[in-house]
Amino acid sequence: MSKIKGHKRLVKEIKDLQENYEEFKIHFPDPDTLYLFNAVFDGAEGSLYEGETLELQFKFDDTFPFEAPEVIFVGDIPTHPHVYSNGYICLSILYDHWTPALRVSSIILSILSMLSSCEEKVGPENDGSFSRYAKGKSPKSFNWVFEDDKC
Amino acid sequence: MSEAPTSTQPDKKDDLGLTPEEIEENKKAQQELEAHNEAVTKQMEDLKNAVRKDMPFVSKYLTLDEYKLKWEGNKFYDSFDSIMTKFSKVRELRRDGNCFYRAILWQIFEYFLVNKSEHALVEYDKILKKIEGAKQDLMDNGYDEVVVDMFHDQFLEEFKGLSEPKIDVTDDEAVEKYLEERLCDESLASYLITYIRFIISAYLKANREMYQPFIELDMDTYCQIRVDAVEQEAEEICIIGLMNYLDLAVEIIQVQPDGLAYTSKIPEDAVDDESRFIGRLLFTPGHYDSLHI
């Protein structure tokens, strides 16, 4: 498999995650590639997600770090106003507000903070129609509208 | 609502209290909206691709006469006559949100590549020192080393390369090719431009008491979404930040609807005496091109 342009940066990020963020367990579903990995972590204590095991999937391509990786929830999808039941996440830094200065760890921390500030466990209003519509499309292919400052 | 007993509902309504006709209508509206969204996304993608295909990142020289022709019938048309009294050539920049950054990098690189006068060498060393120290400035202002490393190393390598290029710098074509290889390349140029964005952000954050009053967003958010973000156009405060950080100067010639041209300098007291680098940019609404004497 050929290397993506941001390979060196990604290797550093993975190393940093493994060494400095014990709370995020990284595993590679496909042993042949570094460009797809999952991060497993616990919902923050004291938040509505305490006791839940959360799992994000990261997918990298040649656009990294100039575009965000593709990030979705897999496994048991948490119920949250900005998380669709297909795992897609409405969070501005994953799309329009991404910058090459952001890191994989910053993404996980932002998502944790998004969950922690949640006051009521409800799914997004348009979950049903969106999840049907989104089938087979990448989360990066939509024009996300960020409705509030938490998103 | 789903707990409401169905027997109390007279018609065949679903749990939102909608009739089958209304549900059908909603569905149709939803589908139309989705089709519309899809069309808009495709249109934006097409537009981006069209810009990509038709427009080089940095064009070959155009005479100002040729450039002016593109503005025929426009209220800014006459402005080019007064610009022509001082400048003769323009390089057009691709309208991809990076026009300022690419134009100024092209001019800085070209100046230090070609100009080996005593003045230029002193100025080159001064900037080189700044860039060598920039990594620490970035890390002091919230950039992680993991992030900074590649951008810093790449920029430093290219800036150092200007002092001993393996080309004949008196050969205009070789110089143009050298700059194109660095600044018109999807990969390398992205690193160089992003690095410039980062040092502007770091400078603005380090001097936030001075610059915060000029921006509406809080400084960190501003830097994240307006400066660091790929393809965000440079606002004046970004240009000021870059010039101040690297101790450079730029002259911006702006077309006016009354057919005149307005010149602004950053810093305001910059002297254009040909003994030091001064960038020269042409500003037409929403866009920078590169001006040349």
C-alpha cells in the first residue's frame, strides 16, 4: 500500500496517542494499514455517558493534515443531539473548522467535551431521514450546518 | 407522544398526528430538499474543479494592458491607468483562498533567490534567524511539537535553499520554474502556506492585547477558523501580523470605483527605496494578485 502524504505526521500522532493518552485505547482493525484505526474510551465521569464504552473510527487519506480524517462512532452509538444513529457526528472541527494544527487527540477531546456538556440524551431531530439519506456516503460529503456553539 | 392511546385518534394518523397525505407531502418535501442539497454540493464541487483546471496557481507575467482588458466595462477599469504609471506586469493568482499567502511567498522567495546585494543578504539573515526561532514561538502559543515539526522543517529547508540554489538565478525561466516547483505544487506549497498561517496566528496570540480590539471573535477562535484553516482568505490583520513578525513590508494597490487607485503600506512608514524587500500586491475586490515593476 502506498504511503499517504501525511504519513510521517500520522505516525507521530499515533505514537503520541499510545504514549501519552492511556485513556484512549487504539486498535487497528486491518493489520495491513495504519490509515484506519479505532479509539476506544470511557464516557467521562459525572457526564450522562459515564459507564458507557465509546468507540470512534478514524480514516485517513492523502488530504491529511489539510483536511480532517473521517471520524465516526462505531459499536454502541451514544445517544446525543449531534450524533446520528449511523455514527456520523455533527462537529464543526471535523469539517469546516478543521485546521492542520488540530490533532487526533484534539478530536477525541472535543468529542468527549461535546458529550460531557450534553444535558439530555436525545438523538438529532432529523436522525431517521438523515441516516437513510447518508447511506453509503462519507460524512465529509455533506454541507453540515452547525446549529449551536457546541456543534 | 407515542404513548397516546390510538383509540382517541379519530383518523388514521401517525404518532405525530399527521394524516397520510401530510406524511406523503412531508416525504416529498424532504426528498426535494435532499435533491437540492445534493445539487448544491455538486455545483460547489464543479466550481472548485473548474477553478482548478482553468487557472494556474500563479500565472505567467501579464502586462498591465492585458490584465486591464479583463476589466472592460467594469467601474474599476480606469484604475489600471494610474497603476500602469508605476507597475508594468502582473501575475494572476488562483482564487482558492490562498492568493495573498501564495503571492507574498512568491515575491519573498524570488527576491532572496535573485537578489544577492549586501542589503538583501543582511535582510535574508535576519529573516532566517526569525524563522529558526519561530518553532519555539509557535510552541509557546499553543501549537504542539507534533504539529509544528513538519511545517517548520519544510519551510526552513526551502528558505535556506534560497541562499545557494542549484540554478542560474540570472535566468528568468529557471527562476520561474524553481518558484513554480515550490509554490504551485499541491503538496509542498500547502506546507509552506500553512506554516505562514501558523506564524501569523502565533504572532497575533502573543500580542493579543494589541490586536484583540480589532476582531470580533475571541483571538483563539479567530486564529483557528480564519487564519489556520486551509483556504481562508487573509484579512488585513493577518497581513499586518506577517509583516510585523518577519519585519517585512508590503505595498497594496487597491482599485477604486472612481477610476483611481489607492495605495496602502504595511508598515505605514515603509520606504520603497529598492534597498530592502517590499512586497507589491494588487487588490481587486476580494482578491490579491502579484504586481511587478
